[in-house]
Amino acid sequence: MGPRNLGAGKKNAQKWHAWIVFLDESGLSQKPPVRRTWAPRGRTPVLRHAFNWKKLSICSALAYRWDGRRTRLLFSIVADSYTDEKLIAFLTEARKEFRNRRLIVVWDGLPSHRSRRMNQYLNTQRRWLTVVRLPSYAPDLNPVEFVWGNIQGKELANLCCDDLGAMVSGVREGFARVSKNGSLPGAFIRHAGISFP
């Protein structure tokens, strides 16, 4: 998605009174995101965590109304990885959350986003759903990346736990905090270099 594609998406969002929805998936395991911290001199903090490779995946969507005056943050946690089937279920639920408003979804080139099943689904949903793809290797253009980085830097930072339940609780707390903070979604989109009129 170059500047031309995004510009067209923004114009269409205004024309259709659509929401621009930035969507991304991320994995969650028991390995804690390591962040700097404070400790008394001579007592280096040591993180002890289970090397358990159980994994969950999170799909999150940061949505901006066509005029930039409102934002919404949605997320879903599933076992293993996101498949095209699970993403279609997420998009179907998102449609209900936005009360059948038109959505312009901006996402990357994940194989699940380009599969035959996904393309068939997208072709049948054109009345309410338009997709714009990000260019390869451009996570800095997706504000959802900054949501996830923010949560990893606060709720999940240095969190060592015996099972994924504590990680899930941290994720839920982080998304709730970001949702309630009126200034963060605007900061995330500005950091991605995107502006609304």
C-alpha cells in the first residue's frame, strides 16, 4: 500500500462513511518480552520462565472512523495460529461490532490473507468490505504494531508465568487500558505517518 492506495482508501472512507480498520496477528507464548527495569545495585534481575512452546495467537484491529473522530479496538485470542477460517470468523464478528457499516481493512501479505478461501470470501463481501494490502516488510505502516508493542512494554514486560493464563490476563488488561485511553490510538496512527483531515 503506497501513498496512492492509502489516499484512495481515505477518500473512499469519507465517501462511504466507512471505518478504516488496521488488522494484524501476533503470537503469544510463555517466553516473556524482556524490558529494562530497575534493581538495587549489585542485584541484577533474573527472569525465570518455563520453556514451554505452547502458543496462542492474537488478532487485533485498530479502527478509525472516516473523519478520525472515533476509534475502536477489537481483539480475539485463539489457540495455535490464525488460519483463513479463523480470520473470516473474526471479520464476520467485526461486521456485527460496526453495525454493518462499510469497512476498509488494511493488512499485510500473510498467507492466510491471500489464500483461495479468503479471496472467495472477500469477493462475496464487497458490499461492506474492501481490503488494502500493506507493502512487504512494512510493519511501521500498521498502527496495530504499536498497540502490541505498547502492551508488551507494560502489562507483559518481564512477565514470567507457569501457564498462558497469566499472559492472556495481561493481554486483556493491556487492550482494556489502550481502549480507555483516548490519546493512544491517535498517537499510534500519527507514529505510522498517517493523518486524517
